[in-house]
Amino acid sequence: MNKIFTLLILLLNTILFSQNNSDLFKLELNISNIQSEGNLMIAVWSDPDSWNNNIKDSSGKTVGFDYGFKEKVQKGKFSTIINLPEGTYFISILLDENFNNILDKNFIGIPNEQYGFSSKKQIRFRKPKFDEGSIEFFKNSILNIELQ
């Protein structure tokens, strides 16, 4: 009886897990113009308030993004695949060249390190708003981002 119950639980988990996975789509990110070695930090945001208001936790780390990771990269290009449910997302990318986990800026606030966003729209001298850089994601897609 115990073995049958365990098998039923495993079967149920498999069915539920496969149903949840069927709602995910692949987003292929192709990042180009990487001009030096560093940590490529990628964050995917679905909440406009979190992105627009730059919410931080008690230690000063940015919070509110749905998915994030960092990968040590070399000069050139980098590609990865992220599985996401359909929705509206803003993707931000930072090439942290000195491995301090922040976007370094000069004395007047211009970034010293490369960055990129999901938007093709060029916005200078300020951080783009969520609605200016977000993408609609509803099927398997490819997004090419050239770092600035």
C-alpha cells in the first residue's frame, strides 16, 4: 500500500511539473560588443515599480527582479537561454569589469562600464523607464542586445 501511494505521489508530481513547464517559453539572449573580460550580470524584471524605483534591501542590494544571474565572460559575444512564462519584461545587463557588483560611473554620473537593455531605443543621460524598454514575451523568441 505504501509503495502504491508513493508511486501515485510521484506520478502526480510529474503531471503537475510538466503542466507548469508547458507554460514556459524560451528566450534566447544574444549579447554582443563585449569589450573586455568581466562578470556579465543579467536581470529580468516583470514589475515596473521594482525597476522604476530601484528598490533595495537593507544591505543595499537591488531586489525585485524575477530572474538574475552572472557569468564570467571574455571579450566578444555571449548567448544564453532563459525560460519564462508569457508576459511583459524588462531586461537589464551590466558588464562588471572590476568584479565589484555595481555599475561604476564617473564623477558626473556617466557609466564607466558597459550596459544594455531589452529596448532598441537609445536613451541617454538617464535610466530608461520600464515601459520604454520592456518587451512583450509570448512565445519562443530571440533577443539581440548590443552593449553600450
